[in-house]
Amino acid sequence: RLDGERRAMTAHDVASRASISGRTKLVVIIAHPVEHVRTPSAMNAHFAATGRDAVVVPMQVRPDDLGEVVGALRRLENLGGIVVTVPHKEAVVRLCDALTEEARLIGAVNVIRREPDGRLTGGQFDGEGFVAGLLAAGYGTRGRRVRMAGAGGAAAAIGFALLRHGVTALTVHNRTAARAQALVARLRTVLPGSVATVGGPDPAGHDIVVNATSLGLKPTDPLPVDPAYLRPEMLAAEVVMQPEITRFLAAAAARGCRTHGGLPMLTEQVAILADFVAP
């Protein structure tokens, strides 16, 4: 049966690729590394289901090459846009000509639309996608206390979204304390009265523990949270999508915690990203 499913999937993939033509809208996703990304398959399936002539292709782009690559991509007249992931979400902001209000406030971009004149407009939907994924899984945010590991682009987006969706406390911990302090200061400036604070490594007293870092992409990565600190009443949530069960989630499950993987953050964003780059 599995061999049959694989054959069916291969035939479907071949048929989809055979439909690509000179009229197909091109969307690329840039990352480093890129092998783990789940976005191309999800968005390509969405394009096929909605009858749109567009295709997403992954591109491995080193940080030092980011400016040159984005500069070249903006010259492609059949480019619909660029989906942006680790580690480029903050660095790519300076390469955009315009930003949505959300991207400007957060200081990070996870998707760019190429306008007809070649200008690039950056948007940011990670945070709302993450919260929507939690809600779809039955995990509410209102009244919850959240401890978040990370202070990068995805963490900033998630922090803003969690505060907007009613968490009563958001504690940010980062290996570089200055980055955590800078993120909390920005959250408090943009959202006066914010309940965001900088915290230490122990998530005691929190309901939800979020890994908003890239730790977990590689099996040799350190854990974002010491499992000894986790308690069974906590929900462990992840932004890393591949592997689906990261070492962090496995360790949390072993401690009796409920777990929530990173894939729902993408699932809840797919239609939004598709509409942004290939309406």
C-alpha cells in the first residue's frame, strides 16, 4: 500500500510540474539551510487546489549573499514574491522598499511581494499564524502566562500576537540577554501597558512554554529549555516544523507535558501567504 501511495504522489507531482509554463507565477522561499522547509509543498498544494498558476521553489541562500540574491530576484518580472525564513527574517527588512504595518512594528519579514514596478513590499504573518494554530488545536491564549525562548524575528512576531490575544504575562528568555531586553522594550513601546518582561531559564509559573528559536532543526542543537524545569501542567509549543517532533517536544512529552508542533503555524498561514504573493 505504501508503495502505491508513493507512486500516486509521484504521478501527482509530475503532473503538477508538467503544468508549469512561461505564464506561471514564480514564488521562491529563501532559507539557510533550506532542506527542512515545509512551505513549498503546502503552498503548491494550495495553489493547485485553488486553481492558481503559481509555483513555489526553495532556494538555499547564505546570509552573506542575501542582498545580492534579493536584488537579482526583484528583476524577475514573473516573480510573485519571496517567502522568507531562518535566518533572514530580520536582515531582509532593509532590502524592502515598503513594509506592512505589522512588519514595521515587529522589525521582521516572512514574505515579500514583488510589485509590478519591481518594488518589494514586506509582510509579517508568523505571529498570527502561531496563535491561530494554538487556537485551532484547542489551546487558548487569553489569561495564560507564556514563557518564550528566543528574541529573533519569529519570536518578535509571536510575542506581539500573544500580547494582542490576551496573555496575562509574556516572559522572554534568550541566550543573548541584550536581545531579550531589546525585544521587551520594543513590545512595551508599541503596546503600552504590555505585560512583557525578561526572565531566566526556569519557566516555573507559566502555562505555555514556547520555543521561538531555530534550535531543533539539527539533532545536535542544544535544547531551548532544560527539561528538568518542565511540569506536566505546561503546554510545550514549537516553531520548528521539521522534524515534526523535535527533541524539545519529545523531552516535554517525557515530562508529562502536552505538546504542540510547529506545522500548524504554517498551516494557518498558507492561504494568507498565497494571497499576498499570488492573488
